[in-house]
Amino acid sequence: MRIRFVEILDEEAQDLLQSGGGASFPARNVTTNEWEGPQVQGIQWVPVPSAAQLNDFFKGGCRNKTSRSNEFGRMRDKAAQLFQIEVKQSMLNAATGENQVIVSRVNILSTPGCEVLNEDPEALRAKQGADLNKGILTLSSLLRDLAATPHGDYANYDNSLLTQLSRDIFGGNSLCVGIFCLQYGDAVGSALSLRALQRCQSIMNFPVQNDNRVLGLLRKFRV
């Protein structure tokens, strides 16, 4: 088993499993390959030998989340976190006598609050900068496109670091469960969350096992 824990803020990725936060990596460091999916170059996988240590790593990563503030409030409220758990299983195939390896991955994504979606995007960019709220703004647009077009055929994932790393989660190659938070007394924020929930109900994911046969067919189709 191995894990990664990434914080996405201001169009930069921070490795939360590195003591002291480590270096920040910009959006241009994102690469995608057919086996690994989207990933940020420079963010390392950390091997985890036991479930108890998995919990310790997670708690340590949470402590490394940004604690900075600026004139717009706590930066943590503008950040997204992606916690990934990958499990590799090796077994002998009795029928063929070959060693078979199965890799499974869980992506747990926490997004920023959607309150800014009630503001004019251009005015928000002029006031708070082009990158600070880019993740939640582009994620909202992505969900709208995935819900509106047939099977999300024309959705663009490349508009922000958050949407690039969400390629397998929304409309991609995974089973997806969403948890949408409503806050008592916040009618506007809760309405925005419910609107996002409604859009996500219309999004179709296509989970398949990434074996050589499937990847070969996909490669042939793309060519």
C-alpha cells in the first residue's frame, strides 16, 4: 500500500506528507499517462506498511495544511485536498500459471466551499486575483459541462490544477460517491451545494479495469 496527500491552492500543489510542507509545484507539472492517470511531478508516493500507520500519515498531512490568512480570510477555505490510497495485490493465476498484479486506487477529494460561486466571476478575479478561486470556479464549469453534454463528451479538464487531477473522479474511470455539505442558517451556500449535487446526479462515470486489452483498444480508438 502507498499514499499521496496533496493540497491545491492558488494553482500550486503542496505535498502534505513532507515535513514542513516541502516545495510547491505549479499546474504545468501535471502529467497524465495511461497507467498512472493524472499526477503532479514532484509529489511522491509514500509506502505504508500497515493500516495504523495510514491513519498516522493522514493525521500528519492534515496538520500540514496551510494555516495562512490574507485580506480575503483563511487560505485553507480556498484550498482543495486530494488524498490517494493505492493497494497492489499480487497473486498466482491458477489457469495460466502467471503472476497477476491488481492495482486499486481510492481518491478522496475535498473541495473549497462554493460560496464564491454566488459572485460574478470576473469581479471575483479582479478583486482576489486570477488563481486564488480558479479551482472551484473551473470545477463548477466542468460539472455543468459534464451534466449538460451527452456523456460529457466535450468537457475540458485542463482549465485548472484541481480539474486536471479530478479527471478520473468526475466523468472518468472510477466509481464515485459525493458528499455534499449544507450549513444551517446559510441558505445561499446550501442552495449552491444542492445545485452542484443536482448536476452531479446527471454525470456518468465509466469504470473499467485498466488491463492491456482495454488500453490497447483505447490507443487504437485514439489513433
